[in-house]
Amino acid sequence: MRRSPLFTGVFYLILGLLFTYFATRNVQQEGWGFFTYLLVLLATFDTGVGIKLIFFHFAIKNRS
């Protein structure tokens, strides 16, 4: 069963928010370190992919 780009995009946005939350908590507790930069990188990637997939979903929907 294939998932729609909208579902996958929302899932990636939730992951991006979750990684952002963990990164801010890590900065507050331990400061900037390698793990914090890794979390920020993952949050940026997931948020970007999520937004791209949601726009892709609406582009497909408008084309039909």
C-alpha cells in the first residue's frame, strides 16, 4: 500500500519538530556539541522534505 505525499510530508514535519525540540533541550542542558549539530541537521532535513512533499501533494491534486 502506497502512502500519499501528504501523509509522508506531515510525518516528516512532525519528525522535524521533534528533532528541533530535542536540539533546543540539548543546548539548554549541555550547550552546543556534536550531537546538537546532528539534531539540527536532521531537523532541517526533515522539515525541508516535509514541506516539499506537502507542496508536491497539492501540485498533483491541482493538476488532476
